[in-house]
Amino acid sequence: FLTDIVANQPRRKEIHVIADNLSAHKTKLVTAFLEQHPNVHMHFTPTYSSWLNQVELWFAKIERDVIARGVFTSVKDLKAKLMRYIRKYNEAPKPVKWKYFDAKRRITTDSTVTVY
């Protein structure tokens, strides 16, 4: 996956990859790849960051509403249609309201958290 990303970008372009804290993203193979490609930067989401699911929901909405049903003649056409959708959505945005309901499962100073 990382090799494909690098191969399809201009040389020396800074590439930022956002991943969850899954240990598969921190293997020796990934570490070696990153050492060979100093322009690739991994950013890990915080542990217990379920609020980021709301961001995933937004991308899923875009995928359903624009990409899955779309016909695109080029990357430029795809970009134009995505931006038109986002601008239209922003005319009457609906804020995401997120609450954590299970107080028994909250992280406290006594919680055991795996540190990588």
C-alpha cells in the first residue's frame, strides 16, 4: 500500500498517512519502509478516539452520495463534483453531536492502557 502511494506521487513530495494505532501499522517492515522513504510520515490516531468515527461517517456519506453513484471522466471531473457536493452541503451544514454514554467505560487515571 505504501509503495503504491509513493510510486504514484511526484518525487520528494511530502506524504502524510493517518492510521489507527493497530500494531500492524508499526511492524519492522513498515519501519524499514519509512526509513527508506523519509518523505512519508505516519500519524496515528489517539487510543480510544472513537469520536473520529464521525469523520469516517462523513467520508462514507461522500462515498455513497457522490462517488458510488458518479460517473467521472477524469480526476479533475471527480474533484469538481466532490467540491460542488461539499459546497452545497456547507450551505446548510448539520453539526455532528457526539456523546459518550457509558460512564463505566471511561478512561481514568486507574485505567490500563497499552502504550506502543
